[in-house]
Amino acid sequence: MNLRKYLKVYKKFLHTSLASELEYKTNILVDLITAILSLVGSIFLLSIFFQNNGYIGGWKFEQALIIQAIYTILNGITNTWFNPNLTEIVKHIREGTLDFVLLKPIDSQFYISLKKINPSGFLEIMLGFLLLFFCIRINQINLNLSFLTLSLITISCSICILYSLWFFISTTTIWFVKTWNATEVLRSFLYIGRFPLNSFSFSLRIFFSVVIPIAFITTIPSEVLLGLSQFWKILLEVIIAMIFLFTSRKFWLFALKFYTSASS
Amino acid sequence: MISNLINNKIFTLLKVQYSNMLEYRVEIALWAISGIIPFFMLNIWTSNNLNESINISDVLLSRYFLCAFFVRQFSVVWVVFSFEEDSLMGKVSPYLIQPLNPFFRYFAQHLAEQITRFPFALIIAFFFFIFNPETIWIPNLSILILSILSTFLSFLIQFLIQSIVACLCFWTEKASSIERLLFIPTLFLSGLLAPVVSFPEYVKSWIYLTPFPYLIDFPANLLSGNETNIRGGLSMQILWIFLLFPLFKKIWSEGTKKYTAMGS
């Protein structure tokens, strides 16, 4: 693995996809309004839950807002990187253009996961950070270095888990060809990441921490920010993130063995 | 003679589209699964006893969300995405020559998909009843017919709105981002995530003037036996259809004049 070469290639990827996406400027504006409305909508929904209750699953409204902020950031990352690239896999496989990717002297997973970028997701990420800073103020969180590192670690682990989930599902396309709906299923499951895990019933809590670890994606980073998290939970998240990254890589290499190009 | 011709056309279109949709059974099953968000919301409501504050019993609320799931299943519209693809690829040109508005084709596609989707939705409902046996109920025949009618009207409203957005493809290339924008108020205000009764007063005062509560909240309330104004709801649905239909015809005739086939 030559790191410098990959960085250089990634710079080219950024350049080309930004250039093509910026062709649709009004589109970016519409996407920004969509992101703002969607955040307003979910805060509205949250306020309905809290209108007669002080606590939900042990979380106050101000604390639950942190989860919204982290969800918005992660959703922005999904829309910027994961979604545009991984829906492309389906196209590559259906049209047989994956051949060209595999023939390139570069890692295929790298190429497929980072080729495209959707700049309108950046605005959503910024929106999420704005809300996060607001939450840090209203929850009176004292920022210090060790605490910042911990939250950075947990958020990057969340990103890794999220990426692996997306990549895992997209990889199954090699067998099923038309699975972009499967990513839609994943999307609807991820939706529950907007709410604290404790607000669900016990069986769903188990499901969302063991089967699909959505619980780890937003709840643990929020707990870290609030200073509520235990050390073992953070450690567990790091381990899970590593397992997910590793298996998604292995799964991709395994799936490639079954790839029989289209119409040949 | 004319009506016979139309019947024939519609019947043939439906038959073709139904066999086409049957090819993609797995895909449609996945779509059906991706609609289970209402059940997660129900879980939040009941695990936190939030329904006590809005005076709806657990059982009625469960039925409400089950019905919301059903109504959503049979009023999903994606015409803008199909039309955008067809218009970008220049596939609309041959359709325009045919003595049949291309939207009939999409309409038949949607109906056929709903027929294919029906068994999957039933399976999901079956599992719901296994886990919540106390919620089983049998609506009486007239209510059932009325709610099927109102679900169909809700589908028609959404189909018309999306067709209007789809016609914007004649002017801009990415009309689907406008649809994504419109989807946000639909998601939060239609009653899919929380029944409209639970909304705060400052929203309830104006929401019944918009089409949103008639998309899911009204048919779901009707079917689940919750309190609702049947006559008012149905007449509002019909009113919206009468408002939207001329708008669609207008924008369609303007758009087809504007249309220049891609690559010609």
C-alpha cells in the first residue's frame, strides 16, 4: 500500500466529482433546505414526545438533542460519501462496469468507496455541528482535552460501523443484483438512531445492539459528550468497529470471487 | 365503444405491469420491510407511556400505527424518480407519440406494485398480531370500504403532487431533489410518526387546511376505529384532488411544449 499514491488519487477523485456536482447549484440549495427542514421536523417530533414528560428513557430534552446533532452529522457523512458511492456499486455490477474497476492498479474497495462525493452533505454536517455546539452550551459541558479525544474516538468508530454496514449491504449486490432497496431498509433502521436507545422496549434494545449495532452509532458518542458513559462501553464500541471494518473487507474479497461480469 | 377502449387499455397496462412487478418480488418485499418505521415509533410511545397524555389507549394506538403502516404501504409514490430517469434517458419521446398520456403507464405501474406488495404487508401485519395479540380487531364492512377508498384517495393526492413535481423535469434536470424536499413535511406532518392528535395546538390550528393529515392520519384513524370526522376528511381529500388535477394538466401541457428530446 503506497499511501502517497492513494492520497494523490483521492485528490483527483475529489476534484472530478466536485466539479461535476457543482454543475447543479440550485440542487445544492434545495438539498440544504431539505436538511434544515428534516432537522426541524425531527426536533418537532422530539418535542411532541417531551411535551408532557420530563424524561424519555432517562434522557432530558436537552440531552436528547445531542443525539439529534450526532445523527445529523453522521447522516451528512452518509450523504456525502457512503450514499453516492455505494449506490454506484449496484450500477457497476448491473452494467458489468465493475470489470474496469477491478482491472485498475488500485484497491477496488478504495476506488468504489471514495470515487464520488456529494457536496450538499457538507452543509448537513455543518448543521449538525452547529446544533452540537448549541447543545454543549445548554447542557453546560466543560470541554477538556481527554474528553474531546474520547468523543472523537467514539464518533470515528461510529463512522466506521456505519460505513461497514453500508458497504456490507452493497456488497450483497454481487449475488442479488438489484439490492438498492436493501440500503433503503438499512436507512429506515438507521432512522431509530435519532432517539436514545433506552426509549425502546427491552427486546428492541437487544436487537439494535446485537443484530444491527445502531445503538452504538449515536447513543454512545452522546453519552460520552454528557460524561455518562462507562469505560467498557467505549472499549466495546472500538472493538465492534474494528470487527465490522475487518469483516466488511473480508466479505468484499470473498464476494468478488463470485463476480461473473455482465453479458460475457 | 370509447369506454370499452379505455377499459381495454387500462386492463392491458395493468396486466403487463403486474407481471413485470412479479419479477421483482424480493425487491418489493424489501420495500415493504423498509416501511416499518411506524412500529418503532409505536414502541417509543408505549414503552414511555407517552400515550396517557393524549388519552389514547395502548391498544388503539397500536392499531393506529398498524393502520398507518398499511396506508403508507398502499400510498407510496415514486413516479418522479421513474419519470426523471425516463426523461433524462430520452425514453419519454416514444411515450409521447403514443395516444396515451405516459402518466397512465406510471399509474398502472404503481397499482400493480401495490397488488404485489399486498401479501408482504399482510405477512408483516401477521407478525405484528403475533407479538400484540390484544390488538386484533375486525373493522365493520362499511368502515373497511370507506378506509380503502380514503387510502386510494390519499394515493391519488400524492400521485398528483408527485406528477406535478415530475413535470418540472421538463425545466430542470433534477426534479427528484424537489421531491425529497416535499417528502420531509409529508413524513413529519402526515401522522406516520406521531398521530396528528398529539401535535401541539399551534400546529393543529392550521394543519387540517394542508393536504398532509389526509394522507395517512385520516385513513389510519378511520380504519383503526379512532375518532375522526369521516365526512370532513373525505371531502377534503376530494377537494385537494380537484385542486391538484387542473394544475397537473396545465403543467403537463406547458411542459410537453417545452420538451426537447435528449440527443436530438
